[in-house]
Amino acid sequence: MAIIEIENMEFYSYHGCFKEEQVVGNHFQVNILVEAHTEAAQQTDNLNDTINYQIIYNLVAAEMQQKSKLLEHVAHRIIGAITANFPQVIRVRVKVSKINPPMGGKIDRVSVTLEQCY
């Protein structure tokens, strides 16, 4: 088994409950942790036997382009996309952070983390 992490992916997206957030957009950061069976890849050295980071990045990028009101919804969709494409996944954790959220004060970020085990 292996833990694969893709850290600090950055996106400009249109998530938020305020109407302005869905028009103006904001900066977001996404972190992924995937635990998966990689024994075959450890022996074969074949990309088809493991989790392809590029595919995960593309899945995350596609989900980040779909507008949502809640970060929980975005993270849930990302988990669904990853597990649909990689049946060898046994655990996935997704953290979605909104950078400098419009909350009336100085806040670096707000984040939601979801984790699913299979």
C-alpha cells in the first residue's frame, strides 16, 4: 500500500454562497491524499498499475470549474471523481481552501476537509 499526496494545487474558481463570489471568483487551494494498493506498480514500474497524478490533477481541475455554493460540495465531487477512476483507492482525503475569503476581516483561508474510506 502507498500514500500518494498532491499538495497545494491552485485554482481560480467561482465557489461561494454570496452572489458576488460566483461572479468575481476567488483563489482556491486543493490538497489530495490517496491511499491505494500499489503493489503491482512497485514490481512492474508501469504507470498503468498505479495512481496517475496527472489524471487526478485533471479531475480536480474539472470539478473546480463547476460552480458550487459550498466547499463541502466541491470536495465531495472531487472524491467521487477520483474513486470512479481509480478502483484501487482505499482511502481519499480532500482539503479545499478558499484563500482570503470575503468575511469582513483579515482571514488567510477557510478550509473543508472530507475523507472517505473504502
